[in-house]
Amino acid sequence: MSDRRHEWISKRAYAIWEEQGRPHGRENEHWRQAVAERDALERTQASIDGREVLVKFRPKPPRPELPSQDWIDPSTKVG
């Protein structure tokens, strides 16, 4: 795990702990939640201002099939 990733997860887990009233004994739960949030962030690409979020792994729309070369009659000229 990179230092930046670890630091982000650590800070986020701490923030979650504080948000939940600093409960005792739930460190692993907070850590797992922070890891899941970081993973979700890494799968997205957000704009600088954060208003637009694009999913990196969005399936690409199917491309229309082109007619096969056999379908085109070279003796027919268009235009």
C-alpha cells in the first residue's frame, strides 16, 4: 500500500471514528469502511470542482456493425 493511500485511509478511519462518537473497539470496522471508500474513489474520476463524477470502468456502448466488404458492390458509384 502506498504511503499516500495509507495516510488517506488512516485519516478517513479517524474521521469515521469521530463521526460515530469515538466508540471503543470498532477500529477494524472503521478501517474497512475507509478502505472501501478509498477503493470506490479510485474507481471514479471526478472533475476538479467535484461536480461531475465519471466512472472509469463504465461499459462502452456497442459500436454499430459495419457492412462486410462483400455487401458493397464496387461497380456502383455514389455521388
